[in-house]
Amino acid sequence: MTKTKSLFLVSLGCAKNRVDSEYMLGILSHDGYEVVDDIGNARTVVINTCGFLQEAAREAIDVILDAARLKETGTLERLVVTGCFVQRYGYKLRNEMPEVDGWLGTGEFHRITDVLKGVDETTAPMLISRPAFPADHGLPRVQSTPFYTAYLRIAEGCANQCSYCLIPSLRGPFRSCFPETLLSEAASMAAQGVKEINLVAQDTSRYGEDLYGESRILDLLRGLCEIKGIRWVRLLYFHPARLTEALLDFIDANEAVVPYLDLPFQHSNPDLLKAMRREVGGKTPQDLMTMIRNRKQEIYVRTSLMVGFPGETEAMFEGLCDFVRMAGFDHLGVFTFSPEKGTRAARLPSQVESAVARERRKKLMAIQAGISKRKNQRMVGRVLPVLVEGESSETDLLLAGRTATMAPDVDGRVLINEGEGVVGEIMPVLITEAHEYDLIGGIVC
């Protein structure tokens, strides 16, 4: 290994960004780079950024500057920054952050080796274009998640035009991967020990629309269910407007598709949803949740909601609180509106004060905490299949895992205080305690 071939990669942001990072790791490993687990030992550092919110951009800047200091105090020789932060702010970054040796936008991550080679030849090479590159299983990829779980990105870009969001400009048009490439990649994952596949895209409900003129998400799910070794398939980022009884029927009929849906409603008020460009078609959010709750099989629902959107009155917010109580969400993320330059929503009148938005978020999360605890308490005394993940981050005296209705990284966990667990195995756990977001139990034989 040459002195510049030791590599450390930092991946910021969402699971979709993580997939880009895994492709870059694969490309660089194929080119002879050796990944190290300590940034202080790396001669080359790549930071894959998020940047569609101001908070994410600030985080990216802090991480970049922290890494750049290693040029003076450590072994770091080359620092390359990729991702949404680069795509958003463009060529001016080269002058504002001279510490960085190379830049890549979201549409050029597959050219990471070109940029690293260019570092030795020119001043801070920068590759930014309109995103169009379709990554597939033919590109080298190094899995960064634990061996038993993986993300399968089924499409890139976005066709929605939400008024508060920059993703279409940062990630390009919606582009589905061909089903045969996805099934081949999933089969390879299964052969390597993956038991859980989480489907991601900016909007998984649109899968196949650009290829076939209609959604083919059910066809893809059907193919994934036939792959030997895959125990859990989970749908993330599914637009509520395209939720159908046919999808719910499919979840009921196929054990491998976990009874879990990630449906980002964003709000419940029809006027705000219209201003957000998040209409849900002929049904209201309340209608959709009633449709889900009326199923014979319980389907667990995660959603994200936004408070403080321009024009949100106190009455609208109280209506949102009522919706959360009515829906009884199993998992909930609440975000305060961020007026991002370049979005239509940033120019809307009646902006809500940040302090008011933060208080609204706090109230919603308090409501959800009570809902979540009551739901978890109903699990006490039940034996649940749990994917054992290893030592708990809270204490090394406990193991931790997840049920099929807990997505990785974003939902609660099951803490295991009795029995011998095997990492990567799905094992029966008797639930003995329940808290707001986590369960506690012991493995039963």
C-alpha cells in the first residue's frame, strides 16, 4: 500500500447518501485503497455530505474543517468532499474552503478516482453536473452496514415538486433502476448473509413509473420475496398519495414483506398540504390511516411531520395534534420548517417564528411519547422475533436488537438482558418491560 492509499470515508445524511458512500468505497477499494477505521491514520479522507437543509450544511462545514486540521496535526494528505453540499453550493466552495483538495457533486460520485488523481495535477479539481448517472449492481460496492442488513436503493432523484425541498435540483430527475439489476444485487446480498433489505429512494412509491409508465413496486416486491435467505423486506420513503389497498393486501399475503410502512405525511391540514405540494389525492391523511388501521393484520407506521410551515395557524397545529392522536403512529419524526433559499416555500408570506415552531415540535413529540409508551406496553408478555445486532450502545452488559417493525437507525430497539444471543440471527425474545421507545426482554429457547 502506498502512503496515499489509506482511506477513511465519512458519510453524512440519509440512507440514500450512505449507498453513494458504499459505491465510492467499492470503487476506491477496487483501485487499491485500504479502508482504515481511524481517521487519524488515513492519508486520504472522503467526506460525503448532506446539504439540502441549512442545518445539514452547517454540519458538513464543521466536519470538513475538523478533518482539514489533520493536515497539520496528523497524517492526512488529501481531503475530498462529495455529495449534496457540493451540488448545492457549487464552484464558490473552491475559494471559500481552500483546505479541500477536490470536489464531487451528486452526479459524479462514480468519478471519485478521477478527482483523487487530479489532486496531484491541478488545483482542487471539481466535478459538478446535472445528476443522471444510474448506479447499479455492476458498480463495485462495499457494504458499510452490519452483515445482516443492507439498503437497496431502487431509484435516484425525485419527480415530486414539494415547495420546501431542494432534492430535485440536488439529485436530478427520478430514475428507477432496472428490476433485473435490483434483484441481482439483492441475491448477491443474500448470498453474503444479508437477512434484512430496506428499500430506499426519494419516493419508493414511484418505482418504475419512468420505465413503464406506471408503478411497478409490487412486481419488485414479488421478486424480492422469492430470493432465498431474505427474511425481511421493508419499504421506506413511500408517498402517502400512492398508498393502495393492493399494496396493503400484498403485505398481508407475503410474510417476507414486514408489516411496516414509512409514510411521510408532513401535515394533516389540506390548505398546508396544498401549499407544500404534498396533496394525498382523493383521500385525506385521516382516511389513509383509517384504511391502514382497519386491516386485519396490524401494520406499523412511521411518519414525518413538519411544524412551522408558512401560514400554519394555531388552529392548524391543534388539528395536527388531533391527527397524531387519531392515527396512533408507531414511530414519528417531527421537523421544524427551514426556509431554504431557492425553494418556493422560503418566499411564502406568514412565516412562523422559529421559537413558535420549536415549541410546537416539543408538544407533538410529547404527545407521541405517550402514544409510543402505551403501544409498547401492549408488547409486554409477548414473544417477538428480534434481529440480534450486538452490544447495546447504552451498556455493554446488554445485547440490542430490533423487531421487524423497527427500521435501522431511526426507530426504537429491543434491549436483551437474558439468554445467549447470536448476532445476525432472528431469535425469539420474551418482552418483560416497555419504555417510551425501547423494549426490554430475554431470549427464550
